[in-house]
Amino acid sequence: MRRRTVEACVVAALAAMAAAGAPAAMAAPAGAVHPGVQTYTAGAQCTANFVFADAAGTYIGQAAHCAGTGGANKTNGCTATSLPLGTPVTVTGASKPGTLAYSSWLAMQTTHETDPDACAFNDFALIRLDPADTDKIDPTMPGLGGPTGIGGAAKGAAVFSHGNSKLRLGLAALRPKQGLVVQLPGSGWSRVVYTVTPGIPGDSGSGFLNARGQAVGVLSTLSLAPLPLANGVGDLARELTYMRAHSAFTGVQLVNGYKPFKANLLGAIIAG
């Protein structure tokens, strides 16, 4: 089947699912672009979280701060500076650069957001993938499977992730992570988690799953105090709700993985 025909079929299917209000599903593709690949925004390296789609296109998520232009301590999304929408973003595995389509930081600044919890923890962005790469997209979390929808994780609950910082030196065994939720700050906007291995610079934006394989959140921060080496994970459900209320991306849906989720860290490490 020629690429233009494939793209037309994908867009039509996503449009029907968005209209129905259901999470989108995708057939098994070649798989070069998937959760956990590296993204580069003006040279800043981050890790992609999940695949999303609407009738207009397909996207991969990253943290909004990956496009930030301030220092590492500029984490308030209501005041921190950012590259503009339309900025090219290199996505590992894609043949062409994507573009920054949505940023929670820019959306909050446009709407003059005053909620301090949203300003501190709403850290989510969408990268629109070039249509030329539609047949390369695999929405499955490597080694783990899923996501199986969107859900939550209470204090003490297990979480799973896939970090891909360049500081991991390309070692596949260091990418899968498992941990626990230890705090729930920000009135539901965030979770503090401990994982083995901990999230490090370059893992920012990576996605977290709960024990049912549901997408829980997006890695935003690395803490030095009061919980050293803990990570702040923004709540994906809230971030998507905010996006739909304050941008044109009202129909964007999470794309579920086509492989079942398995809460097996050893298996994920072996699979790479």
C-alpha cells in the first residue's frame, strides 16, 4: 500500500475515534518512533513519553521545559521563557523533524494562569510528527507494553517508566525503570516517585505507567531536597484536560500500545 493511502486511512480512523471520544488504536508499524525515543529541541535532549493523535495528525509527547530557554532552575511554567510553537524538534527514528505544536508553558502564559500548582507542575508538550513518518510510529512502551489508557497511581503504588538520557550511554539495560509513588504534591498535579534507576537529566519528558499499564504522567523534575534523587512526575490526565480547555487540541487522544502491558522489570531489561 502506498504511503499516501496509509496516511489517509490512519487519519480517517483517528478522526472516527476522536469523534467517538475513545482512545485511538494503531496497527503494528515498523516501530522506529515510539515512547522513550530521544528528542532534541534546539540541541536540548529529552525523552518522549507517549503517542497521541487527532484528526489533524499524530504527535509524540515531551516535557514543555524541553523547549525552555532559561536556566535549569526556571521551572515555573507561568513565567519561564520558551521557544515558540513551530520550533523544529528532531525525533530519533523519524526521517524528518517534527514541530512543537503545543506547550503547556506557552498556553498558561497566554491565558494568564494564576493557579500556583498548575504553574509549578503542568509541564507537557506535543511534537507534531511529519506525515512522512506515519508508518514508522509504534505507540508501545519498549519492553513493558502498553499504555492501556490513562489512569492514576496512589501513594505507595508501583510505577514503571523508560528513560533514555544520553547520559545512559546507550545502555539498553539502564532504560527500563520501576519504582513507587512516595508523595502527592500540588493538589493532584504531581507525584513524587523513587525509581531504580532514578530519572536523570535527559530523561525529562519520559512517560510513567501504573501497575495496570495505564499512562500516569510525565517526568518533569529531579529533586535534590528534601528527597534526593526523587523525581517529580506531572499528572497526565490533568495536563491533557488543561490542553483541551486552553488550546485548539480538543480532540487529541492517547494512542494505546498494541502489545499488552507486563509489570516485569527484568523482562523489560532483557528486552531492552
